[in-house]
Amino acid sequence: MPTVASSVAIEIDGVCKAFGATKAVDDVSFSIAAGAVHALLGENGAGKSTTMKLLSGLIEPDSGTIRVLGRSVRLRSPRDAQHIGIQTAFQELTLIPDLTVLENMLIPRAPIEFSGMVRKTAAARDITRHFEAIGLSVDLHALASDLDLGVRQKVEIARALHRKPQILLLDEPTSALSEGDVAWLGEMIAQVKAQGATVLFITHRMQEVRMFCDRLTILRNGRHIVTGDVKTISDDEIVEKIIGRSIAQTYPPRPTGVSTSRIEPVLEVRRLCAGPKLKNVDLALRPGEIHGVAALQGMGQVSLFQACFGATPILSGELRVDGRPVHLSSPADALHRSIGIGLLPEDRKTQGLFLNLDGTTNVSLPVINRFCRLALLNLAAERESARTIFSAVGVSDRALFTRVSAFSGGNQQKIAVAKWIMAESRILLLFDPTRGIDVGTKSELYALIRDFADAGGAVLLHSTEIPELVNLCDRVSVLYDGAVVESLQGNEINEVAVMRAVLGKERIEASSVSETGYGQ
């Protein structure tokens, strides 16, 4: 660790980093005060994650200088960064799926005996004490792959905290966290700050910037736009500086004078039981509507969406499409043209996309037979269809031949949606589609969803952000403990009503909606 006292924890001076012809970070300079919680904001692809990787030692700058606690450093590897007290918790989870929580927590610093064996008993006691100290309850012997996404994110954060960082880098840590988990993270940030450490925090949620951060830096197109105190800049100014323009209307207008209540449902679930939570759920989805599903984490919403896609067995109850009972033994059944259901899953990177394949392959895979003649693939027809779809969703033609992993999170999400549009889905099941997406891309996705519904499609939408449900949805069903406890429509849909219902109809004041952190 550096011993030089400094009022500045991190200085980035004229740093550049390019990947081929793309300048991910272009002559960026800003500083972070020691002991501060500093937000790093910008659209997907603005250079935020690249900056985090530079500070984490995962990549090196092409030019420029990085100083940590007053000393110029060259971070050639994560080990170099950790040696000077920098620890990172990434949005792209680095836990190894086939190892236990304990084994993941010990990498790469497991206590070793003289015999070369890991002292697992002592290590387990140490990690148990650490988890108890930070209020985390997780089975140390559970495989990482068996944990929910939110729990995996908390373990990722816990591992960084266990290493006693002088500088803690948090790359969109709340994108997979529930309301209660965000509050837990706030407590962890407060503890780290009280111990004199510095936190650099990437988020797309303005409420978290207001709650946790002292200062902020905004990047756009790889360049530094502004650095300043959080208290001195309004939300509207932040949004305008992030996207380079003002958003006059974040949410698209609902169609007026149009009612779908008398239209026969295209998808119905009746007394549906599936997974460990979902029980006796009744829900109807009609053409031309966006039907919201509101629920806190673990209330059965995952099972509902997967059961409607044939990815989770139905234990009892009935699923109907166009008024006919259907049995979906697999997602292949849901994809059939006579049914036409597409699912945007919770985690696009592991469940929704093949990151190492190009965009053309990703969007055509569900309907690849359409481009086959006599067992030969018509590459020209496949690529032309992909080009049309990418144009419709606002994705560059570069996606036709470029690996999906090279794109920002927002563009990856649009490619995942494009896949189901190419499949000519009539029903879209969208599970938290804007998770980890910047404000500009969110607005584009909102318009895309509304256009799909206005064209006669049906959308079942779960979101962890209540304002999305309030402003996008024609109806909202609220799940609590695996059952629908409230159905709202029209003027009944507001943040207080939804929040009351997701909390099990406990009484809360209108002001408490903004205090919970849900959906901000």
C-alpha cells in the first residue's frame, strides 16, 4: 500500500484506451477525493466500464497517467491493483459457477498450510464471521450456480469487502439487487466510507446517486463531460449531459380512446402453480396491451414467466393461447408459429444471448429453419433479415458480423429483443428489460415496447422499477407470496398503490415510495 498521504484517492490524467477503431476512453481527466463516494455516470458505451477495468488492472491505457493516493501507478494486472488497495465488484459477475460460495470467497487468497492444503475449517470460520458482520446470510457450501442472481451479486460485493479495500470500485452493483438489497448496499458503502476508504460507483439510478454519492463524473462517447458535487446539479441537467440532449418525453404516450377489455385474451393462466412459489395464479393478457407484473424479489415472478415459455413445468392449473388449452413441454413449443411466445430472460448474458456469436446468428437461431433449403443455410437471406430487424430496433449494421460481447449492455438488450421480433412473436414476456440500461436506451426500449403493443402484439412486463410499470402499462397485476393480490388498471395505477400491494398491502405513506429505493 502507498504510504504517501493524499487528499486525492485517484487521478486520471489524459487517459486514452482504444479497441481497434473504437475509442472507448478518449483523453479523459478527472479526480476522486479520498474518502468520498463518487458516482461515474454515462450511457452504455460511454466508457464507464472501461475506466473501471483500467483501474482494476484488467486492461492498460494506451496513453495517459493514473495516480493512486498521490503516486503514479502502472496497473498491469488485477494483482497490481489489489496490491495498492483497489478491489472491484463487477456487474459482469466473476464468481465461478461450479465452485462453492466459500471457494469463490477464498480465490485467490486461500489460507494455506505447510503441507500445501487449504485450511478450509479456519477459512470457513473467517468467512462466516465476515458474512455475519455485514448481515449476509448465504450457505457457504452452496454452488454459485445455484444462487439467485441478486444473491450472487451480494457475494461478489462481500468478497471485495472482505479484502479491506482502500478504494472500492462498484460496477453497477444494484442492477441485480432488490429494494432491500439496495438498502443493504447503502449500509456497506456507509461503513466503507466511515473507515476512510474511497468508493467509485457506477449506476443508472439517480436516486442511488442522491442517496450514496458526494460527487459525480459524467462520460459521453468516451470523453469527460463534467465532474462536480451531486448537490449542485439537477436530475434534468444530469440526464441532458449524459445523453447530449434533453428527453422531452421519457415514456411514450398510451393510445387514447382504445380499450382492450372486450378483446379475447391471447394468453391466459388459470389457477397456475409452478416452481417453488407460484400458486393458483389467474392472469389474462390481451392483444394490444402491456400488462405489468409487480413483485418484490422471490415472489414467484420468475416461475410465472418461465412457465409461460415452457421453461418450467406446470405443477397444476392451465395455460391457454387464443382460448385453447396448450401444453408447453419446452421453449420450442412456445416458439411455434401457432403460439408465438418469446421470452426476454432475467440475465441476458447467460440466458438470452450467445455472447461469442455475432448478432446475425443470435437473432436468427430461434427460426434458423426459415433460412435453410435442402440442408443448406442461405446466408444472404439470413443476414438481410437480420439487417431489417436491427434497423427496426436501432442497432448498428455492425452487429451483423460482430460478436455480441463487443456491444454495450443497451445494444445487447436490443439485440435480445430483436431476436423475438424476427421470430414473429405475438406475445413478448419481458423480464426486467431495462436492468442495467442507461436512460437514453431505456427511452428507446420503451418506445419499442409500446410500438409492438400498438401493432397488435401482447406484452407481459415485469420490472423492478415501479415508475416503468406506472407509465408503460395498461394494467398491472401484483404478486405477493406467489399469488396475485391486486389488479390495477387505468387511473388506479400509481406508485403508492403498487408499492402498497407489493409490500403485502401494508400501510405506507406516499412519501415512503421515494424512500424505499424500489424502482429508482
